[in-house]
Amino acid sequence: MTVTPCGFTRTPAKGLARLHWSDAGWAVDGHAPDVAELRPLRGLEIEWPAGPVPLDGVLRLAAAGVPLVAPEAGAPDAGSVPGWVPDDLARLLADRSWLAHVPDGTARCLADLRREEHSVRLRRLAHRLPGTPAISVVMATKRPALVAGALAQMARQRGVEVEVLLGLHGVSFERVRQAVEETGLRVAWVEAGADVPFGQVLNDAAALAVGEHVAKWDDDDWYGPDHLADLVMAAGYSGADVVGTAGEFFYLEPLHTTIRRTTFASGAAYKSEVWSDHVAGGTILTSRAKFHEIGGFPAQPRAVDRDFLKAATEAGARVYRTHGLGYVLRRTLSGGHTWQLPLAHFLKVASSQWRGFRPSLLMEAAA
């Protein structure tokens, strides 16, 4: 059975435990690790044996999202990381920076955010993508000034092959020609009148897709360089038909403020990998075949994402919500969005709030 991070607990109730090698293999307190029992722990500190041993058990825990770390360099008995551990795993295990913050047991705890970032990096290592998946990224836009920035973010996606399908909504191609010609990506486009429903514009663009997967992209949001690879990874380990991220981080542009929301309608305040009927609309990914089976996006001007997910669920598709650390939604005044909520709403539901643009470190945003 595939080991997954499903059920990852954001705010652990306990501290670190020790992972050690025994005659029966890797163990915690003398027993084979049980992922469900480990969820309340902040993580596992590895006590290295004297010589090389199989690392399968360590990688299974990484695949489950359990935060793992080596003892401090020079610590008695087991300091640092032995030379027989592969370099990419050794680098992650030697990184103790996430432990520098003191947990306070609340949803707004920075220590928990750094812990989850470390967990995601380990998951990526343990759930390596086979080959380079081809993804057709669908974006409809009425704002030509945002196209260059969106294309630049698509171009820095790692571990995937991207083709871009632009739905120009009341915008002529001439207004985005320079941005398209300067990107190194393969781009196809359709032009649609401003009176065409938003969902229909997305469908017209998606009709050009040749990739294995179809992913929706919003022109005004921010995406980390592993955003698409993380979605494909989540689809792989979950077996879901549709995947997306949580909408956790919001940049409230008029207030120059970033908020993080960790409580959702489902009540999953302390879980970041869950089965759900809702994901952030700008992060929807599904196979091209499943996209057509669901019927594409509803040809309507608003609530396109919500109703697509509703149709997917009614068609028997399973929807999985992975972590939201590689995505930031931009909020301006409510009239500028198809999803219209006042800025006060986001301040009300915030678990954490920071001045300025403060995304997760996984965004690898410029300082």
C-alpha cells in the first residue's frame, strides 16, 4: 500500500521522539513505526547505527510526511549524517533550521509552518515523479498586463513539461504578443469576446490541450516553482481524480498584508492533506480524460470553480486537497474578482497575519 501524508497534523501535541535501528529494522521506542501513532509528534530525530543499513523505512516515513531530522553535528553517539546516506536525503536531514522556532500549540504558530515546509521537502524526495509529466495549463484573462508575470511563473515550474493555453477574454492577441514571444514555453490561445461566459473561455482554451493533465491557473495569483509537480505528486499518492491545494495564503494588496487561513468549512483546521469537496479554484488539476468526462468547466460567468468541483463529485470523482504552501491568492477590492468577498472577511478568518508579502518559504519568492 502506498504510504501518503494524508492526515498530516499541522499542530502536533508532542515533541520529538527517537528513530533508531533495531534487529527488526527501524523502530520508535522499540516498536515498528505506526504512522497514525506518530502524527501527534513534532518529528523524529534519527539515531544512526554504526554502519550502513537499509533506508527504506526512513523513506517510508518521509513519504508519510513525518518530519525527520538528524541530531546536531557533534552530538554524542549519532551526530550529523553518515556518509553512506545519499546526498539529497542527507541535506534535508541535516537541516535543523525548522526546529529553531518554539511551538506554542496554536494554529498561528510559525514553528508549525516551518515544520510543515520541512515535511513537504521530504515528501518530494520520497515521492519522486516518474519521468516528466506533460501538463496543459489553462488560463483565461481579461488583464493583459498580468500575462507576462503569469507566464514567468509557469516557466519556472520544475519537474514537469508545461504547455500554456490562453483564453483571451475580450483581449486581442496583439496586446499579449510580446509576453508570449518572450517566454520559452509552448503557447496556444483563443480569442473570445468580453460577453462570452468565463467558463466557456476556459473550455475553449482547454479544447487545445494535449498534455496528460489539465491544470487551471489564475492570472493574478502567485505559484511556487514546485506547484504543478506537487499536484501531480498528490494525484499519484492519493489516487484522486481531481487534486488542488488549500487556499491558505492570501495577499491583501490594498492593506499590504499577508494572512494565512488554516480553518476551513470542513473543520479540518489541523490537517493539511485531506479528502474534500473543495480546493482552491486556481489550483485544480485533473487528467485530460477525466476533465472531459466531467464535462469541462460550466459555461457561466461566475462560480466556475465551485460548480466544476460539484459536477466532479456528482460524477463520482474523488477530490483531494494537498498542502497550500506553494500558492498565494491575491485579493484586491472585491469587484476585481469572480470570487467576491470583502477584505474584512479574510482578516476575520486569518490564523496568522503579517505585514507585507510573506509567503511560505516553499514559494522561493524574491526578498
